[in-house]
Amino acid sequence: MAGLTLGVLISGRGSNLQALIDACARADYPARIALAISNVAGAGGLARAEAAGIPTATIPHREFETREAFEAEITAALRRAGVELVCLAGFMRLLTPGFVEDWRDRLINIHPSLLPVYKGLDSHARALADGVRFTGCTVHFVRPEMDVGPIVAQAAVPVLEGDDEETLATRVLAAEHRCYPLAVRLIAEGRVRIVGERVSVDGAEGPERAVLNPLEG
Ligand code: GRF
């Protein structure tokens, strides 16, 4: 199945990109990745894409005089590849409102917390400092404000006695790798509607519900 055409933007190791690559490799998955773009040369995720036969591009932000020029290059590459949905997966550049508006409702991000708490960096350190019993991850449509936008899917992850940032990040990352492919699938199946800045998922019951439970496989 060809399905929805994805572009994935990365800056680093690309484990979420890998989760999407693995999902897209399944015959019944309704999306495929047409292009992976990194703003960092040699990012680990580029090798993952190449290994899967996915076209890649490196667009280093430092080579552009303005953010707008950098983003125009990204948009041009995405358009050339026929991208219909842009997935941010550890892409470490803030995007201008112009870019976000260009891709409005066709641009999603994964963040390692249960938004709207712990926006920005160091979400796991802050969760540990607060002593919360649960944290998690969120896939959301991107809006100009950082880590804000209609929530497609979330997964709750327990914080365990003795956790440090690394153990917690590892547990959350495993949930991210389930959550991102789920969110993309729901969108690709045309079941996601944004109503008043909230997401409504058609037929979101049974194993396909948009909220994952940490006790389920
Ligand atoms: C993930 O934790 C993601 O939620 C955050 O950046 C990290 C990227 O990891 N936005 P990876 O590059 O996908 O392994």
C-alpha cells in the first residue's frame, strides 16, 4: 500500500524515524516515507533512512543567512518529494510561524512528555524533580508556539522508584516508538479531525484508541 506520503525532519539519532520506517515496511500500513531531511550532516538517522532505501537530504541551517531561507529550502525539497505530511522527529530547530502556517494541519511533532506539561527541553529531569508518578509522550499537530497544538496521541509511562533521566528516557522512548506510528496511521486513514484545536479520532475504540495504556503490549 503506498498511502500517505511522509517527509521526516531529524537532527540526531533518528530512533523515531526508525519506528516510522519499520511501520511503513508493513504491507498494511497506510503511509510511506518519501524523504528524510536532517539539518545536521552525518546525523545517525540519515544512515537509518539510507539503509531502508529512503531518499535523504542534508540541509545545514548554518549555510543560510535567515531562518526563512533555510525553511524555504526544506519546503522546496518536501514539495519536490510530494510530501503530504511532515513529521518532526527530534528536529532541533525552532520553526517560524510562516513555515508552520505553510504546513498547517500537515505538520506533526513528537514530544517526550504528556503535554501541555513539560514543554521544551529537559522534560524528564523536570518530571523527576516534581516526583510525578506518570509522564509519557505526545504526538501533536504543530502550531507556532513551541510544543503546542492539537493532540493526536499520547502514551502514559510510569515513573519508577530509582529512575534517573536515562532510565526514564529509555522507557518513554519505547512508548514514543509505538505512539508515533499509531498517530501517523490514524491520520493516514483519514480518521483524524481537528475540531476547535482538539483532535477527534473517528472510530477510536478497541485496540486502535488514541490513548495508549502502559499496561498493554
Ligand atoms: C525524542 O525523545 C523526541 O520525543 C524528541 O527528541 C527525541 C528524538 O529522538 N523530540 P530520536 O532522534 O527519534 O531517537
